[in-house]
Amino acid sequence: MAAPLERLDLMRHGEVFFLAQLDTLSDDDLFAPSALPGWTRAHVVSHFARNAAALVNLLDWARTGVATPMYPSVEARSEGIEEGARQSAAALRAEAATGSERLLAAIAAMPEAAWDGEIRTALGRQTTGAEVPWMRIRENWVHAVDLGTGATVDELPPQVVVDLLDEVTAFVSGRDGCPAVVLDATDTGQRWTIGAESGATTLSGAQTALLAWLIGRRRGEALQSSTGDVPDAPRWL
């Protein structure tokens, strides 16, 4: 099964979107804090570049059957991001662009049958190469917002918003301490539940506002709560 064409298009669009946000930043801006606590924008860019290389590893794995993990270890991943964030602005920009180009080239070179090749994510979950474009969509669209250029979750394509809501609600519901919340999208009529349904707080608002709260990019200022209070979002990643 080939990767869905829609997701391939969304992934390519996300690459363009991230790099366009990066281009708006001056060299000095790159080393200022990002929207992610503890990370500068340089950390975000470093991660973007290294994630591209990690996903090329997974595509190679799917294509050849030879295990090539995303990262040698959790520690190596973190060390790589830190090391990359200490580069010059020019080196960071070049690394981000080159990483994106190599990932797109690897995707273009995938034989159709190779998309069914089995791989494992960094968290150890078994899947197939067909999931790689979605794995990149999560990274490029969300981290473009994290660069803190003024881009917001409202600019994510509607399908990316819905797919993230589907995935993140399923993921966080199984985590300890997940609050009981019903997410009510007033603009589409869709609903998602995290935690226990009984006694759940209902948060109502636009799908993008619900997603921004769920993934910790906003505190819920644009949402209405059935209890009057907006709970803290569960930890996603």
C-alpha cells in the first residue's frame, strides 16, 4: 500500500511552511527563546533537521528490510539536538533545508511495495513505511508554530487538525493523570473524549482552539468550559 497521496501533499506543504517561517527570522532571532519551554528557536530548527534524517532512516528500513533506527538512543537524539543548536545561524539554515530536501528525495524514490515494509518508531511501536509522511506532518506543521514567528495552529490545514485531534486524544487517554474532558468542536460538530466520560468537563470552541489546548500550545483562552475552569492539558510528547 502506497502512502496516501493527500498525506504526501500535506507533508510537502508542511516542509514549505516551516522553512518559510524560518526565513522570516533574523540570525539573532534564531537564538532567542522559542514557544517551547527550555528550547531556543535554534533547538527547534536543529530538531527539524535531525528528524528529517531520522525519517530517512525509517524509509531505508522499510525499503531494504535492514533495521536502521531513527536514533541510536534517546540520549543520542537529545545530544544531537543540543549540538546542532550551537551551530551558526547559516549552518542551521543550511541543515534544515538540506534535511528537508533529502527526506523529500527519499520519499520520491520509494518503490510502491516498500511502503508496506515494517519499521519501528523511536518509541518502539511497530508500523510500516506508509506512516512516515504522517510522522513528518506532526513535526513540520506543529514546530513551525513553535518557532514563534506569529504563525498559529489556526494556519494548519483542516485535515491535519482533525488527524492530530484523533491521534492525540487516543494517545493521551491512556496516560496516568489524564483529565476527563470532552472536546466539542463548535465549528464542525465533532467531539472527542479524553479520560473518563463520567464527570468530564466539556471544552467548547473551534477545532483549532481545541487542538492548541490539547497539544499545549495555548492555555484555552478561546475555549468555553462547562465548569468555568479550563484544566491543564495532559502531556502529549
